[in-house]
Amino acid sequence: MHFILERTALLIALGTVCALPYQLAADRPFSPGVGQKESEAVSMDNPEIVGWADGVAAVQWGDNLDEIWKTPQNAIGPASGLPDHGVVSLGEGGSITLYFDPPISANPGWDFAVFGNAFNDFFLELATVSVSSNGDDFHTFPHTSLTSDPVGAFGLIDPRRVDGFAGKFRSGFGTPFDLNELQDRNGLDIHRITHVRIDDVIGDGRQNDSHGNPIYDPYPTVGSAGFDLDAIAVRDPVRRAFSEFHNAGFGWRWATKFGYMFTARYPWIYFGEGQWLLYMGGNKMSLYFLHNEAGWVWTNADYFPYVYRMGTFDWALIREL
């Protein structure tokens, strides 16, 4: 929801902006807001971000949403960081699904971050986050709400009392999600996440969190009701390694020196030379792999299709491994 000036004036008049929520929740277990010690907020300028959502797969508009805010294309590409511009509003109970090519893969630490457009650290409109490796079957991240009472249309939420929701941080800062939290989900390949779905939470308590607690966020809202999505950022080594290679479509990438490679099954990479290799790290000009027989191998743009076998200290053509 927007109407920033009106909201800010009302909150100031009530004497509730900024200091009070932190005073009430010094002992809360979850990440505090932006700029606070131990905050998990991800800046839109974080150098670890290597990509953004590539397109919109599906949208289901919720209630109390004006046509002007039905702008799903705004969720594609980098975050704008502007509280009142460059977002798509979902409406109450609405959802949007974005797709990623190449897919997102689980790695140590956070793997992607969802950016909303809250104009301060406490007016937080929340959404749940689900992922899929086939575009059909979605798995939702665990989420917790410790807000005990309804907050009203202009109510405030202590960020330390919510966890696992998109919308936890103010505009320009994303909520991080770690795919390893879902590693035991049947039917989900955490190394090949093709779709991310964002579902607005209707904040009157009718919906429960992962533990059965009612979820409260500002309610009711009108005009641009529901969660406002700015962007989804990706932190993924395969995108860093291959980000400057040409996207040939259907999971294939191409570079002058390396030729064609199939990256849609990352961390397994298939080269046109007829070999699948397990990608272990590097950058766009220097790559490390693990081969099921040859062990560790290394190559770069100058030596490919030759690879250096680190176990036997010799060179071989990749097709002869």
C-alpha cells in the first residue's frame, strides 16, 4: 500500500514511529531492521548479487487493488529501491510467480532475496515465499509471526517478531532465503529452482504461520492493497561464473572459447565435447570441475578444450576424460 505522506503524518501524530518497537522487543529472537546489529537485510547494492528474475510465469490478483498497480513487469530485473514506484502490488491474498534462467541453486548462505517497498522499518506488509523446480509443485519456506494482536490499516510490526516472510525490511533491502532449509522436501531439487512464488498474507489473523500462530500485518488496506514486490535478487556462483556468456536459450549458454554448455542442471555442466562435469567454482575465465573418473580438473578460456588433471598433473582433451 502507498500513500506515504499521509501514513507518515498519521504515525508521527500517534507518536509511534521508530523508537518504540525496538524498545518493546529487545529480547525477540529474529533479525532486527536495517542498520541494526545482526540484521540480515540484503542491500540492493550487495556485490554478491549476480542476477535478478528473468520473467513472470503467473499472476493472481487479490482484492482491493486498483488497475494502476497491476504492473507485473516491474518485478523483472533489478530492484528500484523506491518506496512508491517500480513495484507490482498483489492485492489482498494475491500472488505472483517469477521464473529464473538459469535456475537458482542452493549454496552456503542465502541464495536469493525478495525486495518489497516498505517506507520505514515497521510498516511491514508480509508475504510467504515458495519455490519450485518444475513450475508446478511449490514448497513454502517456514515462517513465524509473533505479533500477538491485530495492527490495523496503519499499524506497525516489530521486525524482530516475524521471520521467513518477504517484506520484513524497508525499501531497498531484501529478505534473504536459504534453499538449504528445504533440502529434505520430497519432489524439490534445491539445485534447480526455476520458479519463486510470492503470496500476500491477508493480515487479519485468518491465516496461520508454520506453527499455527495467527499472522497479523496492516489490515485492511485499499487501492494498492497487499504485498508490493520490487524484485527478487539471486546470489548464485553459477550465474557469476557464466553471467557474461551468451544465453542461447533452453538452458544452453555459449562463449567464443568454450563453445556451447548446458547449465540448466547446475551444478552439473554439460559441454558440447560430450562430458558432464560437476562445477566447483571459479569465474567466467577460470573454471574448476570434478569429474567422476578424472577427479579435480581445471581449465580456462585459453586452454579449453584441454583441461588440467590435478590428480595426475597432466593435460587432456575434455572429450577424452
